[in-house]
Amino acid sequence: MNGPSLHRASTFPNAWRIAQDVKAGRTTARSVVSDALQRIAFDNPSLNAFTAVFADQAIADAEALDAALAAGRLVGPLAGVPFAVKNLFDVAGHATLAGSKIRQDAAPASQDADLVTRLKAAGAILVGALNMDEFAYGFVTENAHYGATRNPHDLDRIAGGSSGGSAAAVAAGIVPFSLGSDTNGSVRVPAALCGVYGLKPSWGRLSLAGVFPFVNSLDHAGLFARNLEDLANVYDAVSRESDGHPIAGRLEELASRKMRVGMLKGWFTQGAAPEVLEALAPLADALNADLDVELEGAETARSAAFCLSAYEGARLHLDDLRRRAEAFDPAVRDRLLAGALLPDDIAAQANAYRRVFRIAANRLFDRYDVLIAPTTPCVAPRIGESTMVVDGESVSVRKNLGAYTQPLSFIGLPVLAAPLNRPGRLPIGIQIIGNEGCENIVFALAAKLEQLSLVKAYPPQ
Amino acid sequence: MSRLGQKSFLQIDEADLFMYAEGRAAEIDLIIAAPFQPGVLENLTALQAHALRVSAALQDLDAPAVEARLP
């Protein structure tokens, strides 16, 4: 497109390398953070990924870290690495917008969200807050109040959502990693469309303290990064795991494990664009994956997640829906109002189905260590495109980009979204799915795929 | 609401869904302004279809067998 453009980089800075350089005195945290702030100033007018930039605080934090190093004090593993968060994470002193206009007048957060605190304790420097679908209810990040976030690989296309700003900021090379949230696919969908790695660990694995909720029983915190090593390092820094087995240092060993791999068919390929299916084919061959694998009940699980999201989301916002419905993003408002009208037994049956679907997944994990599936049915749609064609039928983009992600978060499985290695073309992602609590397995398969050069993130061309 | 009688949400015909929405909104003290009604109705129709799928799947199950498999 003509007009907006991005700063072009031939390589991505690696978070781990940045931290090593800062700790060794080859650069300073202040210099690294200043570079990130410059990239925001240059790129954000084109991308619209950031809704707030904490420049003064970031510089102050970087200088404090440099001073600590100069004084010989120990600093954390992410020393001087800039990061940003979806604007539903509390940041002390700032109102937590959650993508809404309604919350512009909310009281400033009194403290940082738990994950922000952990990252700062690890030495990372918070530089800004990122755009999202209002109240995390959508897959597009075309926000009526704060505008659409643009895809760094094609500025005419959406970044995906609801953590669209988080994915775009990482894909554009502005920050090496970011935080997002995933209720129905809101980390995995934008990771796939923007061509970066995204991790939605098992439900409950990452703290949600200080994160504005959407659907309590489905909400997960998640991470974005441009390579697996960074994703693992950030995961190790924020995870609740206390088993003494961090993942980052073990990627090579994990990749050498023998794994039984199943590629999901049925619901997880239904309606997929031919380009998506063709892109996945080499993976199945390389992994010797079983192709005849069906996760029974996936379509129904997605329906149950749909009902539960509308029901629980509406109850969270019922007071505002009664008092000022016109202040919501119209696309979100209509969905929440409809959800408010659902009777309680609809949520009860959705929860009942969760137990049934969990059993079906358990049966598959008796046979396979890890499953793979496409993340989205298509590449990033164009901004403003409200419908897409699935199986010859025109369906809503906003509601259907997460068709393959919703069933998996419904039962809280850990999923790592990885970008297929296709330089120069619009990104397509895969989901690497493990059994509950098996984050090490999804990292293991991702590491194997990275070794085989089948997954890789590229800077925008 | 009279035409709806004792029908549950899942039993309401598409033609009567707006009547259900009005009645239910009044029950929970919610006003759905006229400009929002088409969008709300479209979403409610979709939710009913999703809920029907879940309901049908649960009815098809052999409940004791499912319970027996639970950990």
C-alpha cells in the first residue's frame, strides 16, 4: 500500500542476547529502551499497536537498572529487555482500559498486574500498553474507540485479536516480547496472522491477578515472542511452575525427544483455505504424524465456549449495559446484550459439556503426546472486511477466525502457536497442543520444528 | 409472552425470539434500544443455534457411561 510504512530490519533483536549484552556492559538498558521508544515513535502511526507509551518511566527504570549493574548488584535474566502489555493488564498509576471507552474514567491501578511485577523483577522494562478488541471480545482488533491495529506484514490487513496490538508490536520488531490474554484464541489468532510465536499455557498456569477479566472460567494470560528461546525465557520468568525445571535451557534436549504426533482433521480442517492445508502438509511428513486423528465433539465444544463467553461476559458488564450501552463498541455491545438474555441453564449445559469434551481429549492423549492443527482458517483478512467465506458460506470474520482455537481453550489445554516458515508471504500459523500441564511437550515439538526450519518468524518485508 | 407460554429458550421459534428478548430484558431490568435490536437479535439467534447443538450433544450421550469415565 502507499502511505504508511514501517522501519525495516533484516533481523530481529533477540531478548536473551539483549540481556546478555546489557549484563556484560556491551550496551546499556537506557540505550536499548531508547531504541524501542524511537521505534514506537516511527512505527506506531502506521501500526496503531500502542494505546499508551510510558517513556519517562521506562527511561527511569532503565537508568536504575544500569545503576544497579554499575554498583555490582545482581540483575534478572531479562535485564534491560523492553516489553509491552495488552491494555487489560494493570499498570500502576494508569487506568486499565481493556479496550473500552467506558474505562477511561476508571481509577488508576494501584499496583502492577502480577505478571508485570514478575517481568520487572526479572529486569525487563515496560514501555507501553497495547490495543485490543474491546473487553477482549473479538478476533480482529478493529476497535471502534482506538482504531484498527494494522498487520506489520501488510498494513491493509488486520493484526487479529483480541491481543492484536501485542502481536503487531512484536512482529514489527518494536519490542522482543509482549503479554496478551487468550479466552477463546486471543493470543493464538493474532500470533498466527502476524507471524510470531504465541503461548497460551494451561488454564491457571499464569497468574491473572491484575488482569481485567472476560470469562473467568476460560481466561488465560499469554505471551508473544519472535523466537522460541525468547518465548521460553519469558515463560520461565513468569510461570507459576516451581518444579525447578525451566524450559529455556532445555530446548535442544526437549527437541530430541521421540513424540507421538497427531494432526487433527475434521473440525480443525473444515473450511480451511487450500493455502493453509498446503502449508501444513510438510509438517505432517517431517514429523511422521498420524493424519487420521479426530477430536470428537470439537464443534460442540466451540459452541459451548461461544455460549459461555456471551453469558459470563454479559454478566460482568450488566450494570454498564443497563446504564450506558451506547458507550460500548457496537460490535461488542450487541453480543453482550444478547448474552445477557441467555438463561442460566445455558451456561450450566455448556459447563456440563466441558467435562464430556475433556474426556474425548484425554482419550486422544492416551495415543498421542502432542497434537497439531492450523490456528486460523485463512491468512489475515483485510481491514474492514466483515465476512469471509468458509465452506462456500459467507460468515462473520469477527466471530469465526477463532473456530480452530476455541475448542482447545475451552478445556484449558496448553497451546503454542508457531509461525510456518514462509518468507515473503502472508503468515500462517499452527497450533501445537499438549495435554494439561504439559507445556514442556509443546515447547519440545516447537523446538523440533524450529530445528527442521519448518517454523520461523520473519521481519516484515 | 403469552404465545411463548412455558417454552424454554431452546424451544422458542425464530419468529418468536424477539418477543422472548423483550420479555427477558424486562425481567433483568435491561432496555434494548431500538437501534441495537437487529444486532442483538442476530446474535441471540446465533447463540440459540449454538446452545441447541450443545443440548443435543448432551442428550445423545449415555450419561452413566460418561460419569463412569470421569476421573
